[in-house]
Amino acid sequence: MAKQEIRVRYAPSPTGHLHIGNARTALFNYLFARHYKGKFILRIEDTDQSRNIADGEKSQIDNLKWLGMDWDEGPDKPGEYGPYRQSERKDIYQPLIKQLMDEGKAYESYMTEEELATQREEQKANGEMPHYVDEYAGLSAEQKAQKIADAKAAGITPVIRFKVPVNTTYAWDDVVKGNVSFDSDSIGGDFVIQKRDGMPTYNFAVVVDDHLMKISHVFRGDDHVANTPKQLMIYEAFGWDAPVFGHMSLIINSETGKKLSKRDESVLQFIEQYRSLGYLPEAMLNFIILLGWSPVGESEIFSLREFVKMYDEKRLSKSPAAFDAKKLEWINNQYVKAADEDRIMHSSLLQLIKADKIAKNPSAEKVEWARKLVNLFKRQMSYTAQIVEFTELFFHGPDEIDEDSQKELAADNALPALKSLEKKFEELELFDTVNILAAIKAVQKETGIKGRSLWMPIRIAITHEMHGPELPESLELLGYDLSMKHLKAMIAELEAK
């Protein structure tokens, strides 16, 4: 790695909650900085005031911290290169924009939004790619001055456009993509660097901020590739050195093969959504890092510390990264199974309370019952919100019996086994796991029925399910009254046939 200090940044807009793709950008920058003992900076790009949402910045910060990341400088950690919100840096941008105008590298543009829209429509009709056409082309100095005077008299507020050099190639050696180049004539003409409200545009502000904050490397999504030549032009115009760029592959929906779009409602895409479902932050982090980056070897489960140690930017993939929800569930399940019992109990209990299965302030007895219930399903859960679905039997009774279960109950041994179990349960002084198991074994000894022929009818009769956690533990939590109620009902139903 170069001798210069490693400084990277994650620069979100507070226009929404933390998206999976943005979280990945933050993580890859974070890993790069921590691996090379550099600095990781958080910068808020909030110049588009109309799109900013309330608590957008707070959501970004809270969810980044939840994932396990920290930063060396940011809005909440002032450093020598602040402020760290673009809206607070306007006084920094204005002199630089004026400098470009004074040098003839930028100019005032008075074309209205309506005129620009008409221009684009005409270009589309002619089969051309939409692009800005210099509104002063072919005018004499006097004609240009008069046109500007007329626009000012009409009260039109100008934007400031950067004058794109003609017949120039802009190229860079991308960390991920290799050599990339653009011809200056292909980027759509002179582009806006200051909006009508006086705020700089993204492509201008990001260059100024990255330069003044001494950013050494910029890792971002592949959708920013088209912005890079514009930014290189601005670096060139000021005589500044550009950082090293790395554009990470797109994330695609593994089922459709299409780019993961925020409008794709078939996939949960915001960290907040996964938090609410009871996913664990270290599992989310593990999964996100594997979207477009691969470790050496076959293992896929690593801690953040391990990822920092092994990180290698050369292993960033050029190919699209497939977002596989099933793989995320599998990874989270590995973490749930290994997690501390109290941690999973706490998260699961909150899910049961949120679903109105348990009161907000449950008694100690109810909490202990819930703890046993959660432990019963802990190894099955991919995320703790599943506890609500898994435990439906314990709150609302069993579902209707399906066709396969009916076939199991139609076996000759089913009714004798259930009737024998009914008597054994009635004789119990304590309805707990040990005694329930002993009663089932006593049925086996008394009737000679064993294995699946014994256990399956009992499970189906009481839970109406063919599969589930350990049966004695399940029945203890269901309780004597409900277990006997379901058992007697099934016996009566089979005797009536």
C-alpha cells in the first residue's frame, strides 16, 4: 500500500434509511481502513434539501453502529477536516466555484427547466442520447451579454455549469474493474456544479470534500462509474491529485437476476427491517461482506475482527453479487444457535410481546415459561421473529390436520396408543418432561407399539403437526389441560369413524 495515509469515507445522503447496498459500501471502506491502520470518515451529503427526511442522518448513524462499525471523524466526532455535513460547508464551496468561473472553466446557465425538458424530448425524438447543448453556442459576446441580461430581467436564477473539455479522454486504474476510460464528449455536455438554490451538486461537492479531507481511496458502488470522469475533470481543473477509485459490483436479486432495486418489494433491503425481525448484527455484517467479496478457503462465518485481519481489496469481485435471502437466513441461524441463551430469549420475548402473545410486563412465572419455549425452538430460528409463527400452537391451539397426518392416524396402532397414553397421563402427579417421557415409554411397554407408530400419532393428536421440537418438552410447555383436551378430542374423533 502507498506511503500516504490511508483515509476513506462513507458519505450517505440522509434521504432514507440505511440500505443493504449502502451498508456494504460503508463496510468495505471500514475494512480497508482498519486493515491498513488508516482512518474511516463518516460524511453526510445533505445538499439535496428537498429529499432529506427527518431522522435520516440518525438512522444512518444508529444502524452503522448497530452493525458494529465506528469511525474516526464524523458529525458526532469532529476532526480537523470538518464540518462533516455538506450543508455546513457552503462557505467552502462558493469561493472555489467563483475561481472556476473567473478562470473561464464554469459559467452561469439561464436555461429554464422547461427549456431543458423540451431539448431532451427533441433529442429523444431524433434518436439521440439526451445531453445539454451550450445555450450560448454561436453567439457573439454582445449577443451573449444581452441574452444574460434578458434572463436576469425576467427573474431567472441561473445554475453554474462546468465547461467540459472537448476531445479529451479521462481514464483511471480502478481497484475493482481495472482500466476504465471515458471520452469527454460522451458524458452529456457541460454539467451543473451549483444549483439554483446556491447549493453545490454532488459531483462538485464530493471532489472538494474528498480533496480537503485528504481522502486517499474511494470505494463505492458500480452505479457511480459514470460520475467519475466528471469528478476527474474537476480535479484536473483545480490541479488536484485524484484519489484511487474502486467501483464495487452491483447487487442483484438472486431469484430474478435483476439489479436490486429499492422498488423491488420481494426483498427486504433496509437494515432497519432486519433489525425489527430479530436478525443479529454480526450475522448481517457477515452476510453483507460476502456480497461481492470472498475470503480465502471455504469457510463463510467470521467475526468482524477476523474480516479486518484477512481483508484484501484485490478479492473484490467484478461480477454482480447475488442477494440470497435464504443464505442470509442460514448465516443468521448459525449465529442464533451459537448465541447466548439470554440474548436470544430477550429478542424473542420482545417479538412475542410485539405480536400480543405475551403481556408487556409478564410475571416471572410467564417469563420462565417463555424462556423454555424459546429454548425449544432456538436451533430452528433463522431470526427471532419466527418464534411467533413457531409457537402458534402454544397460544391458539393446533391447526387443522392435513392429509398426510390423517393417513398416519388411520393406522391400526394409532387409536390404541392414544387411549393408553390418556390413562398414563391421568395417573401423573406432575406433568413435566421426565414424567411425560416415562408415560410414553410405559405405553410402548404396555402395547408393544414403538418408534414412528407410537410417536407420530401422539405428536399429531396433540399438536396437529408431523414435525416439531422434542415432544415431551413441547407437551410440558403446552400444559396438562391443553394436552389432554387435544388428546381426548382426537380419541373421540377416531372412535367415531
